[in-house]
Amino acid sequence: MQRVLIRDVPSQIGKEVFLQGWVSVRRDHGKLVFLDVRDRSGSVQVVILPNHLESCVAVQDVRNETIISLIGKVNERPVNAKKEGELTGGVEIEALELKILAKGNEELPIDVSPVELDVNLDTLLNNRTVSLRHRKVQAIFKLYSLLLAGYDQACRNEEFLEIKTPKILSSATEGGANFFKIKYFDREAYLAQSPQFYKQAGATTFERVFEIGSVFRAEPHFTSRHVNEYVGLDGEMAFIDGVEDVMAMLEKILFATFASFGEAGQKELDCYLEHFPPQVAIPRIRLSDALQILEKEYGKKVENEDIDGEGERMMSEYVFKTYGSDFVFLTHYPAALRPFYSMPSADGKYTETFDLLFRGVEIASGGQRIHEYQMLIDSIRHKGLDPVQFQDYLNVFRYGAPAHGGWGLGSERIIQKLLGLGSIKEALLYPRDVKRLTP
Ligand code: AMO
């Protein structure tokens, strides 16, 4: 018999179907046994009646999370028994035959049957293959998959070419101290802190490129928004008039990405009682103005002309109150705070750069880049770096490059804020942090 997916069961009333899946919950009511069975497409209630116990004798050994197959008759449920929610409520399966395909050797380390999974972050991650069986945990990764597909398609629709760039590099792209040094045969190498140089090289040849790729950061942070390996959604585009072109493109791609989630995404968001961000024009606010707003509205004084995590939260709150937007572009960061490749503003003190905040957290950085060879060399020197170390990168500009700019989005932070997750680590299957290298 051909397997039927649970989402298709309601169209089979009166017929026999063959199902395979996991038992989410087993309930015994006198002589009746009820099983909530799920597969990748949904869940349905199965009942084992006393007169079928002989052909379903295996049910005796069925526990929560046992993996089974069954043949059953699809019955319409009485209206008053129809349940709302994830269970395919309108129908019930009367099991005729039941087999155990696999069952655990041991008790489950965590109970994944309640609607809310009541475990702390470490337990959730230490028992990842089990916690991933939970409906709400699965929702995170179903949304994540939609995010990757949506971003990919949105970039293609704008004629960005997908590229993949090396993650083992001879020098640290973004400078600073947050790089992982690795042994590369008889030399030292670095894990890529971003695809920055290669995507710029891409934009200066293909005009528009994007990459979905791993990023490694040796940041010794213990925060809810940092991990040491994440997936960046990068974009880079040439022939721009200025940084506004980059922000406008990022805004368009972001909103197109969210729009692509459709009903499938809404179903996952519903598990978290969350909503998509309203597609309101994203305000652009100069960082210096934002800092004044923080002082005036929240009495927050700032040092070094920079904004911290608390300031970002306050700014998001202010922007939502004032403009009804879940996003805000903070623009024109001081040159001292940005990498050497950032295009300086006319005054030389600020840069043509931005950060994009979403519900209180920075989800993207970007800006216009320096595309003139000598200016770039000067900027590298100005940061106290040695242009000799950047020869390959400089070659991109040696023979002429169009004005260009781009962005780097943190994919997991988007999902974290979309679902209101306490930690970014919940949005990674197997997160890496200072302490965690397993599972
Ligand atoms: P930046 O370093 O700001 O910019 O990174 C871009 C975006 O990546 C995400 N991100 C992180 N996510 C999780 N854990 C981390 N440790 C982490 N660090 C960064 C954030 C951030 O906004 N080359 C530039 C981008 C550009 O200008 O195109 C860059 O990498 O969401």
C-alpha cells in the first residue's frame, strides 16, 4: 500500500490509508487507546478499538515517540469532538493494523509531548535530536528553511547572481581579533569572518551577487544574540549612486522574503502567537540623531558616539511607537567604528554605512564601499594596517571598479526576532559558542 501523508487524510473519508510516523502522545481510556500520530505534514488522532486489538497487538509496546506504521480507516469525527489546532481535527483513524518500526532503547531524556517544551536552553541543546521532535522546535527550522528559500528567490528576482566564496582564508577579512586561526598544512590560515572581499570582487565583475554562507567569529561573547558560527545572507551591488540605493534594495529584498513565507510561514508563526512585521517604509535615522533621541526620550547618555544593545532596543521601541515599523536603518556611523573598506562621508568623520535593527536587535550591517585604489590604500593605512597584507583584495580595484555597496544579514537573528526566541542559539540546529562544540 502507498503511504499517505497526514495532511491528505481528510480527503480519504471512508477509505483505508497507510501511515508512517511518530506517536506524539499515547492516551489510554478504559479499553480504548488513542495515539496522536505525526509525520512531516501534520498530526492526526488514531484510535485502537478493542475489536482490533489482535491485529494491533503491538500497541502494547507503543510509548510517546515510538515510530510506527499503520493501516486504518478514515472516519469523520463527530462535530463536537473536532479539535482546533495542529491535529487534523475533522477526522480520526480507526487502526486496523499497527506495526512498530522503531522504538528507543531507553526512556526519553526530555518529555516532548506537552504543547510547551519546559526545559532550559542547555537541556534543549544537549538533547537536540530529541528536542527537534517538538512541534514548536520544528516550527523554528521550517521557518528558517522558508527564510533561506525566500531570500534566495528575492535576490534572484533582482538579478543577483548566487556565489559561494572560500571560508579558509590567508588573512582575516574584517580585521580585529575575532578570527579563528587554523593550521593549513604547513601554514596558518583563518576562517572567514565574512565573505566581504569576495563579494566585492563579485559585484565589480557580475554587478550583483549574493551569498548564503557560513561565517566564523571568535567572539568570546555570552549574549543572547551571538554565536561563533552563523549563516550570513550577504548581498553586494555595483553602479550605485550612494548608500541609499543599497538600503532601498535591502528593504525590497527583505520584504519580498517575508512575503514569500505565505500561509506555510504563518502556520509556523501561529505556534508562537507571532506575526510578520508590517511592511511599513523603514525609517532611516542618522546615528547621531538616534543618540540624541535616546537622550531626550530615555535619558540615556552615550559614549564614543556609539549605540549599545540597550540603545538599540530603545531605538526600536521608539521607531515602532513613532512610525509603526519593526525595522529601522541607523546610518552614518563614525569612521572610527567601521572597517577600512567603508566609504567616508563628505566630512570625512562619518561613513556611508548603516545598521538595520529589527525588534531591538541589529540584524544587518552594510554600506557603500571605497572603490578607488589609492583611497583604499590610504584607508587601510589610516586604520594602522599594512596594505601589503591586502594585495589580493587591492587587485580588485587596481584595474578599476564601479561604485558599489552591500549588506550582511544574520539569518539566525532574523528568526530569533521573528519568533521572539530568548536566545539566538534556539535558531541554530547545532550552535557553537565559547563553551559548546557538541552535539
Ligand atoms: P557585521 O560584522 O556587522 O558586518 O555582521 C553582519 C551581520 O551578521 C550578524 N552577526 C552575527 N550573528 C550571530 N552571531 C554573531 N557573532 C554575529 N556577528 C554578526 C548580525 C550582523 O548584523 N562585512 C560586514 C557586512 C557588510 O558590510 O556587508 C559584516 O560582516 O546580524
